[in-house]
Amino acid sequence: ATEVYTQCLMVASQLKSLTFARLSLLPSLRGGSDGGVGGDSAVGSSPTSDFYLSAASDMLASYVDALAASGSMPITRSEWYDEEVNIAKSEFLESEQRRQFGIFTGRASGDEVVMTEPRRVDLLDRPDCLEDVFGLVEACVGMYPQGVRGFWREAVELRGNVSDEENEESEGDEATVTVLAPSRALRTLDLLKEETDPA
């Protein structure tokens, strides 16, 4: 069941759904003079537009949280490119060994296409990578700033050394304060950003 769950999360990356959402879906949901859903050029946004962006923001926060929880964050673009280059080199070496073996055994096929170098990596085949996750979150929060709330959670902190006036109800116990703390998804994104940023 866990494998199916992980595969379902990865499909969005493989089908480039994150790029579609960033470049096409979110701009179409934004109201305003650019012709978005329910847009009013005089106002710049509408309740309908805000509703759609709020729903998209909540869904994105849940999706990124699920990626973080399952450890299914996509790899970076450079890691994908390096993997593809290695695969292309392996395919070339395998093809060359097969050709040489055919010559050695006298069964070389004249119809076989001879590769003279590894194939080029087609960047259009690239799935959505970690940078696309960052880009989508940034685009969503940029269009709907209230959506940033989905990447935070309420946490209770114990506060010591509280004055008697502030802590009358607690009768000498440590006071608890509700604060905003980064969600698991946001902490994971922060760690990944630190790892991928050049020093």
C-alpha cells in the first residue's frame, strides 16, 4: 500500500503537472485584468478567484507535506541530468560491446545503426524536479499570500519565567503559548534548499 501511495505522489512529477499548475493553472485562477476566473479588472481579484486560489494553496500544502512525509521529494535537475548522462553512456557501451561481439562471432548485422557516441540527453523529457516544487510553492504564495498559512502549523510552547501578572491563571506553573511553527513540508524544503544551494 505504501508503494502505491508513493507512486501516486510521483505521477504528478512524471507528467509535469507541477509545471502545468505553475504556468497555466494558477494564472488562470487569478482574477484581474489578465482575464482570470471571475476577474474584475477594476478590483484585481474576486471572491471566486480567492476561493479557487485558496483551494489550490491548501491542496499544494497537503501535497508537499505528503511528499515530505513519504520521502518522495523529486531529485534536482542537475541530479536528473547526471543520471540521464550515465544511462546514455551505459547504453552506448552496451551497444558497442554488442557490435564488437557480433563482429567477433561473424554475426554482425548490416542493418544495425552504429552509435558513434552516447545519445544526447533530451531536456524536454525531464520530469518535474525539486526546483519545480519550489517554483510552484513560490508562485502559489505569490498569487495568494494568505496561502502561506498552509505551510505553518500551530504549536504549543512552554514559557518559563513568566511574570505573575501574565501567569495568574497558571498558579506558578509554566505558561503555555500557542505559536506558529514551520510544517514538516516547510522544514523539509528548507533542508533540501540548503543542501542544493551552492556554498
